[in-house]
Amino acid sequence: MPKNYIKYDQPKAVASVEVSVDAGKVMGKVSKYIYGNNTNPYMTNIIGQPALLNAIKTLKPQVLRYPGGNLSNVFFWNASPGEKPSDVPDTILYGDNREKKREQFWYGRDERANTLSLNNYYATLKQTNSTGIICVNYGYARYGTDTNPVQKAAHLAAEWVRHDKGRTQFWEVGNENYGTWQAGFQIDTTKNKDHQPRYITGQLYGAHFKVFADSMKAAARQVGATIYVGAVIIETLKEKSWEGVIEKNWNTGFFKMARNTADFFIVHSYYTPYNQNSSASVILNTATAETTKIMAYMHQIAIDCHVDLKPIALTEWNIFASGSKQACSYINGIHAAIVLGELAKNKYGMASRWDLANGYNEGNDHGMFSKGDEPGVPVWNPRPVYYYMYYFQKFFGDKLVESSVSGSTDVLIYASKFTSGEVGLVIVNKGLNQQTISIKTENFNPGKRYYLYTLTGGSDNGEFSQKVFVNGKGGRYAAGGPPDAESIKPFSAATKSGISINSPAYSVQYILIDNEK
């Protein structure tokens, strides 16, 4: 329990919303791996950036993914810059309409300060006490010109497992390989020597996946490690006219060939319609709808394909909304809080947000931290989403418990219980009106106090404020939040007269209720 706090004056108004929490009805365990994030080679070496490293330590993401992203399929973990394998062509074909040009490859032994080498990735995991999830280069199995490119690419992945020596349990074979934007989606069949088709299919990926999984697990056994190998799955049924037959048939083709080989299923979602100037309400509504839809589809596809449902890993997620700086706004922070609650509610095994740092792009930046190209803020300044994810993990326990809301459809509740006995709540008001909320608990004896953090946005940039305020405290820059999230005191009130809060419009509130000792 926090030792220092600021007295909270409970609202005197009659409650407009009632939240009920039954701490005796445990709905399942909350995976500690849902709070993850993505690193990438083009962000920085991290280790040489103490402000960034310390912020990640504070965030405690639990799991960090590497090296991508799309570049996973052109990444060679054991090579130095310019030393790609001799059987890799200079030009890689894609399925979209991009201009053919010399490919930019990425290398694990690139120790320049502006890149994240493999050594520095491992060092980052150690210093932030995080688990790794590594995405190996599957595309090489397609565009490689060796007599057996699949075996050679699988061997390269297995060599990484040997080099890893048990440091990493979770491995992905490729990234979004069904997509026209991926290296290996299309190959030059005149250079291919094992008679692969020009375009990838789910069935072909399934056959190759088995080779990768066998090679990588054999390597793990050689070094005395246990690893789990995940497969790329389409996150939902593809029905739109622009989605081709490859995407539509990906899952059925994969499972037809690979069956139950995968240890977990990998899905990605950027929630909102692609490149649309979506409103705040559209953005926030996707967080519940899409997270639930994906899990429901995973259950259904397992039934339809007669395979076992494996743990679901959402290894990339964010929003595609653009045009009003939505990605850098506090609304994206609220969206993230809802997504985390829905991940816990729908029993996802893992999730990694995309990503720690990217590029400002006029406010369409998926990065959690500014890379120094954002007007009015210093390099590594945390964006609002940082605070929403930090307080969520801090105030959410390891067991999900039953909860409900009455009085408003704009208010969402995610309730949890800590092993140590406290109840942790996340309440989201995604509406335009302030609400007075009364909180009732069952099968739980509250202690003397409850503690509260309220996160809200500012008045800048219309409904997409670039700022976040924590219990009324903001930052000194044009965007972001207060410095040192750990030092902000919570509000606190006694439980003897009940538990109630004022919930501002477009807010997230994190509440910890002490248990009776």
C-alpha cells in the first residue's frame, strides 16, 4: 500500500453509475506477458540511452520482441553490415506495387549507436528484467537461391537458438508472411532451385513451418533449453474485396499442412480502419470489439480446422487512425487501457504493443517514446500511452474477477485481485459526460483505504490532446505527461463511508482497494 498520498474528497452527488465487483468469482489468471512491447533495430542501441532505458525499467513491459516487424524477413542475426549470405539476391520481390530496388538488409552484428544489435537486445532484456520473443527470418526460405533454401533458412534460425542458449523461450517463424508487403510473398522463380511457387500460400508456409520448428527444437534440445515456436495466423475472417485469395485461405491452408505443430498462434491488429481520420469514439469502440472478435475467431478456426486451440499472442497492436495526431494522443492511451483489460478478459497469453520508438510522421507515430523528431519535446519523452500502460500494470492483479456496470454504456470496468489480497480496478469513461461512480464489492472485506489515479487529456489539438494529466499533474513540454510517474502521489480516501469516485469524460481511473488485515 502507498505510504504517501493526497486526501481525496469523495463526491457528494448521487451516483449515476454503479460498479459491482465480486472478488470471490475468479474468472481466470492474468498473464504477465500482456504488457509487452516491440523493440526494433532502427530505434537506438537503448543501452547507451539512459533516459530511455530507465523509462523502460519503470514501465516493466515483461516481454520485448525483436527484431521486427517487417524487417524480420530481411534480418540476418549473425552477420555484420554488408555481409548477407551469398545466396541472397540484392533485390527482393514483394507483392505490392513498390519500385524494384536494392534491398536494405538488417544485421544482428551492427553495433552502431543508432541501431539495436543482438548483443544490446540481450543486454536490454537483462537490465529491464524482461522476457524475449524473437522473430526469425522466414522470408529467406522463399527468396534464397540455394538448392534447398527452406532447410538453409531453418538452419539459420536453429543456429540462433543454439547461440541463444536458453535465454529466450518464445520464437516466431516470420512476420505477417501472408502480406504483400513482406519479403518472400513473391519470389523470382527463375532463381529458385526447389520449385517453389511464385506466390506464398498458407499451405506452403505450414509445410515450411514444420521444418523450422523441427530444426529449432532440435537445436534447443542440444543446448538443454525448452522453447515454444509460434506460427503466423490471420487474426479474423477476411471478407473485403481487396483482400486476395492468399489471405482468405491462409489459416485453412496452414492448419491443413501444419496441424498441431505450432505451440502458439501469432496475430496482429491495428484495430481502426486503415489510414482513416477516425474519431475518438470510433477508436475507443474498436478496443473492445476487435479484441473480442479476434479471440472468438481463433476459437472458431480451431474448431473448423480440427486442431487444438493454442495460446494466442498478439505480438503487434496499435491503431491505424491518422490525420489528427491520434496515435500520439491521450485517446490512444485510453484505447491501450481498454485493450489491456480486454486481453485479460479474453485470456490472451501474450501481447506486445508496436512499438517503443518509430518516427514522428506528423503525429502518426506508433512509438511510445519520441525519437527526438517531435516539435517541442526532447528525445525519449514518453507519449501519453506510456502512463496508461504503466498504471494499468501497477494497479491490476494477477487474477481477473467478475464485475459489472449499470447506469451507463460509456463506462467500462476491469476488476482484479492480487495474490496479496488487494482488489485492483481499472475504470474507463469513454463518454463525453462526467459520471459519479459508486463501487460495491462482494466476497471481499475492504481495508481502511482505497487509492486512486485519474488520467485525463488536455485542451490542445481538439479531441486528440497530445498531453496526459495524472491526478491533475502534467508535464512541461508540448506533449507527453509529468516527469517520473513513480513519484506522483495517489489520491486516497477511507472506505468506511463507501467507495465512490468522480469519473471525468474521456478518463481512465486506476483504483487499489486495501484488504482487511
